[in-house]
Amino acid sequence: MSYIDGFVIAVPHANRERFIEHARTFDAIFMEYGATRVVECWGDDVPDGKLTDFRRAVQAQQDEAVVFSWVEWPDKATRDAGMAKFMKDPRMEAAADCPFDGKRMIFGGFKAVVSLPA
């Protein structure tokens, strides 16, 4: 079953187009290194929770959208090898000029336990 890297970030609304361009650039590198799918989702209906929520998780400000993204890999071994190459790729130097505060990103790797066809 596939392996998923998930990400949640806060992106200023003013940086939406910069974010999309950034994502297209770096998502293509994930695909080059073995990812089978990358999805970037701009928050549309992200409610405030009573105890916790997406906005609080990334300390999103009023002028920021929550972005939920994932990278799908065939398996963890492919992900581990692909991420190692991704992090060493010289194109990553351009990531220093990203359109969001990477310090507030939350992320993790997940083993799929249920997967229904699209």
C-alpha cells in the first residue's frame, strides 16, 4: 500500500500565486524522485474548532490561508530514497525564497491503512 507525506502550512492570501508557482516547481521534483501523486489544497472551508483546528496548528493569521498537501509514494522505501535525493537536490536552494513561513509547517509520514479506489 502507498506511503503518504502530509503537510499543513499557512500561506498569506497575497502569496497565493507565488505559492502555486512554488508548488509546481517543487512538486515536479517529488515526481521526478518517485512520487506517484502530489496534491496541494488551498483552504476553502476551514472552521475554527473548540479545542484545536488547522488554523491553530500552523498559527495562521487572519490574512493567511491554510494549505493542506500530500505526496503519495508507492511505498516507504521509495519515499525514503526520493526524499533523500529531494533534500540534496541543488534546486532546493531556491526553496529559501518560499512564499510561507516554513517554521510553522506541520508534516509527517503516514502508512496507508485503508485505501478506496478513486
